[in-house]
Amino acid sequence: MEFKRLKEWKDKLHVCIRCGYCYEHCHIFKITNWESDTPRGKLILLYALLHEEIEPTDYMANKIFECFNCGRCDASCSAKVPVTDIFTDVRADFIDGGFDVKGTLSHINEDLCSKCGICVSICKYEARTLDKEQNKIIIDKVKCRSCGGCEAACPSGAAYIEEGYMVSEKELLEQVQCYLGGK
Amino acid sequence: MGLVGIERLKGILGDENVKTDLADLYVYGSDASVHEALPWVVVRPHTIEDVQNIMRYANPRLIPVVARGAGSGMSGQAVPSKGGIVMDLKRMNKILEINLEDTYVRVEPGVVDDDLNRALKSHNVFYPPTPASSRIATIGGEIANNASGVRSVKYGAVRDSILGMKVVMANGDLINLGAKTRVEATGYQLDRLMVGSEGTLGIIVEATLKFVPIPKYRCMGIAKFNKLEDAGNAISEIMSSGINLSMLELMDNVAIKAVNQAQNLGLPDVEAILMFEADGMVKEGVDIEVKKMMESCKKHKGFGIELSYDAKERTRIFSGRKKLFPALSQFKEYYSCTSLADDMAVPYSKMAETAQKIHEIAKRNNVIMTAYGHCGSGCMHTKILMDTRKKSQWEDAKRAVFEIYEYVRSIGGTTSAEHGIGISKAPAFKREKSDSLNLMRAVKKAFDPNNILNPGKLMDAPDDWVTATSLRYRLDEKDMK
Ligand SMILES: Cc1cc2nc3c(=O)[nH]c(=O)nc-3n(C[C@H](O)[C@H](O)[C@H](O)COP(=O)(O)OP(=O)(O)OC[C@H]3O[C@@H](n4cnc5c(N)ncnc54)[C@H](O)[C@@H]3O)c2cc1C
Ligand code: SF4
Ligand code: SF4
Ligand code: SF4
């Protein structure tokens, strides 16, 4: 598969000194604690992909989609590697390459969805559209920033964020309850 | 190591703590150095028993084991050059005890330096060695490298903050070294031997560290110099004048420009700046120390001196220095900042000469180099900035590195002040310590008879650092701009 957009970032990838400063605040790293889930780790993978030393796999693609776009990595990097811009572009490459990914993205439960379109209007990244012909909500996996806005806004409980990263509504509620001394 | 081995490790640690996907191996194959080599498997212990079981599995099978903290080492110490198991210790990150009465703290090896200091701050004490990488560097990695930092001039390196530790040996045995007391003369100081051992003698699984009170007053100053030589002379004078300073940092023009470009800090575009600090419980005392440093700077043509007791302002001034290494990558388009010849220590009286020599050597070898560092503790940092895509630049770098170390040795300096030896500095280290290498090998054999702990490092690293492992930069001259 061709990493057309990634290739444009070749020089920026070269500038990364692999100091690791970018992972200090990375939420994904804090959840999994594996270095391969850090921004530095993902940049290392992209460098290898770019030089065709490893084959892209579902596992790798999924990693690149595990990110909340918080931008803390960009802010920590004095080498000015535009980490999140690189990730956004390479996501588009992976989608073009036909990879099916879950990452931290939002999803839709078709059975519950009433096609009211509230999630479409709430999403400030224009990641959701209502396809009138198919009568279904379409999610743009490159545009979705996993902010959870749609999940909070959906009156039918049909929009949801991938679980396992401690940010879905259910997981957040559990954490609050735990903090307040409940179970 | 076949499937059976992987299954055994999964049996010991649980599936979720063992990684074998090529994607993971790639990531764990490098650190902040120029080196790269893939491990066979990455494992993540949570307890001392986990570490013991991994070692008991690996030792009879002669499988290399490389301990890893944050992977922020700059000389390839955590790069598994002989393959094997990378043991990621970041999940062993509990602060086990803060004992205010006996003034020590007990921690697991994966505790991050800044996290430790955040926990200590509420008790008005701090753990002082703190490298610039303290936001991610782990205590285990710091001990294994004898890290130091900006305040080491007053409070010492990591070795000066260690009271004791627990270590898992190559065969899985657990030993206790040192003590919890401030002094100890009970036989060989084996805890000290672990300091700077770079994962080659044992796995540090717990450390007892001392802490000190946070001083009530800290005053930071900054002085500008039109000549690097003048700044060097000021350093030498400050250090010999009996001032009990807590920081003295040098940045040359390359470093200043890089920080300004990356962070827009507006540092003055001069040949050098010195940042100095004094701290203490009594303001008058701090005033006296700072005044003396100002006078030394002025005597050597330092100008535009600014002082600040304000914590926010001090952080602002210093933030540029903390992010200098990454910022240097911004200095020139298509140039990368490589961690080479990066942290020599030289006598104070030779600071000025060394700084100049660095630039001379750089020019002669077609690379850019910078001179900066914790000069108060004699540490002179440099980095090599070059177009890493070009093969010829690696040859240039190799020559420059060789010349720098030959010079440093000739003036009574040493190869590494704090970043350790690993792979890239091994050739210079071997030349410097030629008369004790055999003794070091004997020590290594006593600790690790099967040579499984981080093999291929220090005295066992190859003589040519360029070909010792794959370089993590890819040569790429075809569509070069
Ligand atoms: C931007 C930047 C700035 C830096 N500034 C400084 C500085 O100011 N001062 C300084 O001293 N260093 C500095 N460093 C270098 C580095 O951060 C330090 O040496 C740090 O102590 C390494 O810690 P780590 O957890 O990353 O160790 P790693 O890089 O993961 O490991 C380093 C070595 O320690 C061994 N090791 C790790 N944990 C253990 C353990 N539990 N038991 C046995 N062996 C172990 C490894 O096997 C390896 O040999 C800097 C690095 C970067 C990238
Ligand atoms: S992206 Fe920036 S902060 Fe992250 S490792 Fe690379 S240089 Fe360091
Ligand atoms: S933007 Fe993504 S990779 Fe960067 S710190 Fe946030 S979650 Fe981590
Ligand atoms: S999670 Fe946020 S960005 Fe993604 S579709 Fe929902 S509202 Fe839009």
C-alpha cells in the first residue's frame, strides 16, 4: 500500500530526536503503559513504514487511530514535529489502503439510532453526516477526534465512543462514582 | 527464542504483559541515541517476583535481558543490540514509603523523577539530582546511568542520593545493598557499583533515596557574553571562588539560536550566556552568593545581567534550557540533532578552551556542534547537528567524535559526565579506561557469569560505534533537498 500523505512528512519525521518528551501527558500511554502506544512510538512505526521496512497491519493501523487529538504531544515537542498533523494524514492513508479500524473512534448502534441528526449538528469537526439515501449516519474516521460530544448528545444512546480508554460515558461515570466513594 | 519461550513468559506474566508484534519490537528497538536493534520480545513485570521469574527463565537459556525505563538514554544503553528480552519496568512505579523521620523515600524502579518530586513537594523536600529529562526518566534508569542535573553542582549526582537498593541478579536471586541510614561502612559499597552499571550487573527493583529540604529562597541570574571564551573564564572563576552555588549553566550561540527558534524565548543573540542560581534558607546568604557570581561575570565582560527570585520567571528563563536537545533539531533545515560526543566532563579551568575546541573540530569536520551544559559540575554538553541522510556526514561525525574525545582525554577530562557509555561512547571509554577494563570484565563475570544482562555494552561494545548496530536514521540521498 502507498503512504502518499505520510511521504510528505518525511523530513519532519527525520527531525524527531526520540527524546520521548511527547508522551509525558499522553492519555493513551497513561491507559496502556506500552511505549508502542506513545506518540514517539507511533512516529517510530511510521518511520519504519515510510522506509518500507515493515508491512502495515490492522494492529498498526489501529494504534494510529488510538488518539484523542488533545495536542499535548505537539505542545511538548521542542523539535516542532507536528505529531497530530502527521497522524491525521496517515490515518487517511490507512483508510485509503482499505484498513478497517476502531481506534478510539466514535461509532453508531444502528438498532438504536432514530436518525434525528443531533450528533451531526453537535460534531464540531464535521465528522458525522446523515446520508439521506441510505438513511443512516456516516462517520468520517479521519475527521473524528474522539471527543465524545456525539455520545453525550445522542438522546437514543446510539452514538458511542470505543470503550477501554476510560473516556466513554460509562467509564467516566464509573470513575466519578469511584471517586465519590461509590462502587 | 521460539513459541514455547514466549508461552512460558506469558505463563509467568500473563498474556497482556508480553508483546511480540513486529510493531512493538520496532518501538522498543531504539532510545534517544543513534542506535537501533530489535528485541525478540518485550515483557512488563509488575512485581519483584515477576522480575525474578523472568531472570530464572532467561539465565539458563542464555537469553539476553535488557532493562528499560523511559528509553531516554542517549548512548544506546537500552537498545537490545544482541536481541533477547526487553524488560520494560515502567509499570513498577509505586512510591513505597516516604519516611520523613528518617529522611528517605523507597521507590520502585519505574517511578518517574518528576512524579517523585511532585509527591515529595507536599512535604517540603526534594530529590535533587533531576536530569533535564526528569519528566519521563525513571529512577531505575537514572541510577543505572548515574544521571545528574542542573543542581548537581550543589547536591551531587544520583550516586550521592542513593542509600540502598534491592537488586535481582542474573540468576534471579534478590539481594539487598546499602542501608537506610545516612552513613554505612559495612563492607564493599556494592550499591555504588550498581550506579552507572547500565543494566549489565543486575536489575534494580527498589531504591532507597535520600531527600533534602526545599530551600526557601532561590535566585536565578542570567549574564550575556560577546565571547564564549569570556563565559568560560567566568565559569572557572566562579567555581574556584568558594561560592556554594546551586546551578551554573552555559549556552553558546548555536544553543541560543535553536531555543529562540523553537520556543520564541527571545534570548539575547550573543556568543554565550550563563545561567546561575544560588539557594538557601536565608535570603541574605543567597544575596551574597548571587552578588559574587555577578561580580565574576562582570569581571569577564559579562553584561545585561538580570536576576529573579520569582519562581515563574525562573521557570520561564530555564524552560529553554530544559528543551534544548529537541530544540537543536530546529537549528538548520534537514539537519538532525544527534546524540554524539554529548556529555564530557572537563576541568573547570579548561571550560573556555573546550568550548572553543568543540567549534573548531566541528568546522574542520563539516558538522555543526554546540557547547552547553551543567558547567558548574564540569559537564560540557555538545551535540552533532548534521544531515543524517548523507553517508558522508556519518564519516564526518565519526572523525569529529574521535577528535573531541582525544582532546578531552588530553586535558584530564572524562568521556561521560552523566549520559553513560552504552554503545556510542564505548570506543572512547575503552581508550580512557584501558587499564581497568579487565577488572571491569571480571566484575561483570562475577555478577553475570552467562553474560545475559544487557550484553554488548560498555567494555563489550564494538570499537566502531557507527557499525555497532543499525543506525536508526536511514541514509537517503535520492530525493534530498
Ligand atoms: C532531552 C534529554 C535530556 C536529557 N538530559 C539529561 C540530563 O540533564 N542529565 C542526565 O544525566 N541525563 C540526561 N538525559 C539522559 C537520560 O534521560 C538519563 O540518563 C536517564 O537517567 C535515563 O533514564 P531512563 O529511565 O530513560 O533509562 P533508559 O534509557 O530506559 O535506560 C538506560 C539504562 O539504564 C538501564 N536500566 C534502566 N532501568 C534499570 C533498572 N531498573 N535496573 C537496571 N538497569 C536499568 C538500561 O538497561 C539502560 O542501560 C537526557 C535525555 C534526553 C532525551
Ligand atoms: S516528537 Fe518531539 S517530543 Fe516526541 S520524541 Fe520526537 S522530538 Fe521528542
Ligand atoms: S494528541 Fe494523541 S498522541 Fe498526542 S498526547 Fe494526545 S492522545 Fe497522545
Ligand atoms: S466523537 Fe467527537 S469528533 Fe467524533 S463524531 Fe463524535 S462529536 Fe464528532
